[in-house]
Amino acid sequence: MTLGERLQAFRDARLAQSLLFGLGLFLLLVAAPLSSPLPGPGGTLLAVAGLTLILRTSLWAKRRYVRFKRWQPRAGSWFDWGLRRGSAKRREALRKERERQESPPPSEVPRIDDPLPKAGFELAPIDPTPTETAPAEAAASAEEAPRH
């Protein structure tokens, strides 16, 4: 049995569940409020850690969490991400796959990265006329002429 399997077996034991739930309550209700006046996000981090422990060990808290997610799905997705829940990872992978199947291939998507779309430059001449470049060419050829 590997160390990870032993830790999982210990965490699944009823005594460990009760201890982790108690630690979560302590962090959420005692440690977080006591550390919140201190500078920095210490109170928030302790509250999140306590809430995580409670959600992982309490069936009652999980039911309340599901109800909260139905009421506030956007906030629920942030909580899922923070808890690294497997169901959230599966839902995200399914959503990305569905978007990939529904989107058109890249060859059919119109380009929108043109820096000057319809700025009126299509009416201006692209190449200068010979009269516009003649003085510049004459000056250039005069500079290139060998001097004695």
C-alpha cells in the first residue's frame, strides 16, 4: 500500500472525518475572525481552508453547497475551481469539447485583426506616380555621381 493510499484510507475513517470537520469549524469560526484584523489576507485564507475541510467531510454541507451552486452558478464554478473538484474538471472538459465541436474551422472564420479596416486608404494610390518620384530620383542620382 502506497503512502497516498494509506492517507486516503485514514482520511476516509470516521474518526479522521470528525477531526477534520472539527478543524474546519475551528478555522472558519475561531481562527479566521481572530486573524482578520492582522494585515494581509490571513483571515480569508483560513476561512477558505476551513470551508474546504467542512465541504470535504460533511454531507450536510455538501447539500447546502449544491443548493448554493444552483442559486449562484458563477460563484459555484469559482468554488469548484478552488476545491479542485473532479466534477468541475469533467464539466469544464465537456464544455470545452462542446465549444470546439460547435465552432467553425479556422479557415472559415473571418479575420478581424486588420489594424485599419475601411479607413479610406483603399482609394489612395498604392504606387506613387512618376512625377512624384522624379525629383527624389534625380537627387539620389546626383549624390551617386562620382566626384573628381
